[in-house]
Amino acid sequence: MLRLRATSLARDLPWIDCGDPWAVLVSEVMLQQTQVDRVVGPWRNFLDHYPTPRALAAAPLDEVLRAWAGLGYHRRARNLWRCAQEITERHDGDVPSDLDELRALSGVGPYTAAAVASFAFEKRVAVLDTNVGRVLARCVTNRRLTGPEATQLAHALLPRRDVARFNQAMLDLGATFCRARPRCATCPLARVCAWRRAGGEDPAPFSAGVSRAQPRFVGSRRQLRGQVLAALREGPATEATLRVAVDEGLRPDLSSVLDDLARDGLARVARGRWRLAEG
Ligand code: SF4
């Protein structure tokens, strides 16, 4: 059985043990597609603006999108804004602790729901992300796992007590040592790691829960979306003005990216001028 001493692995992250389910939920949404070190500052800033679900629910969307600056993947901001409205309407402004109720909120998938249930409410649920997926495939089984196998194994490993600390230790182990390129020489589990002991092909790629490499960012539509939204945060602009504001190599996709942003409810056009959506 895998035993982890949480304190020896823990990263020092401000949302751990903060005691505020809303702050935990915001951190988990921000961490969905952004590295930890890029989240800490924006997380503090966002909570300064919106310390409760009610505060976020009452804000206009264009203001929320400005407060999201620097994080990218702006659909998350819109989903979090909707999520805050749902929490306000359905749960009287309190983040729910029930897994199903969490999953019913906008932008909250299985991972985020489990993370909030565990870290904010000490529920006995496994938190399975790409980091934990690598640890399960390499350290515990030394084989590629299916989705149900990974889920079952993650739950079977949970200790009777201190589940949140165990989950955090697993995440930290994967993020610090058992990375895509593992740091086995300094890993505290090297002596018990099944893959390290047996050798052979790395079982982590294509194992359940382990994400593939991110597509290239530079030159992508994602980069162009970020540049357009950054320009619109400064104020309304025509498409011609936006064309000058974005990188030259990205300009051919500008019209279709503007259409995407309108479809996603992040921007709107009126009388030829684009602006951030208010809601
Ligand atoms: S020894 Fe290497 S493969 Fe095994 S858990 Fe540690 S980092 Fe991962």
C-alpha cells in the first residue's frame, strides 16, 4: 500500500488550509489550465475583487473578464461567473459540499468537484488529475490504466483519516517529482516505485487521467483570443483597430476568432465596434 508523508512533499500554496470553500473553488478553476506559479497572484487579486459568490454574481461580466487578466482561457471566467450566480440562487450563497451538487455547477467537472469536496470539506473522495494519473501508472502498478481502473485504484488508496492531506501529497508528488520527465533520483518514493524497480517502458503516457502535451501556443488561435481580449480590456474597438493590435501572423484568423468570442459570450459587436460582453 502506498504511504505518503504529506508534510515532506507539500508545496506551499495559499489556498491549502485557507478554510474558505469559495477560495478553494476559485483556485481549482484557475488551476484547470494554468500552472500553479501563474495562479497565486491572480487568485489573490480575484478574491480581493470578489470575496464571495454573491460578490461575483453581482458583478458585470466585462468587469470579471478584466479581473481575469493574465490567466487565459477566458471561458473559465464566464463559467465561474455563472457558477457564482448558481451558488447564490440554489445554495443561498454558500458553496455546496455535496459532490453531485458541485458537479451540477457551471465549469465544474469531475476533477474540480472532487478537489473542492476534499480540500474544502474533507470529504472522502479521491482527487485524480494528470499528476496523480502518472503516480498511479508508474509508482503503484507499472502499467497503463483504463479510466475505471485509475478511479478505483485512486479510491482504494485513500487512507482512513487525513484524506485531504493525502490527496494534496499525491498532487504534489506528481507535480514535483513524477512529472512528464520524472525526477526519480530525488523522489521520496523511488525505493517503492514499481516502475523504477522493474524498469521497462514508461507506463504513464496514454494511461487514464494523464493529459497529452499541450498544443503549441505561439501562433495559435488561443494566442489570438488572448490578444483580442487584452485589447478589448482597454476599451471598445473596431475590427480594423484590433487587426493592428494583434500580431501580424495571427491576423488571418481575426474574423473567425471574433465570431468565436461572440459565440462564447465573451465579446459582442454593436455598430461596428467590439467590446467585452457585460453579461
Ligand atoms: S521514482 Fe520516478 S517514476 Fe517512481 S514515483 Fe518517483 S518520480 Fe515517479
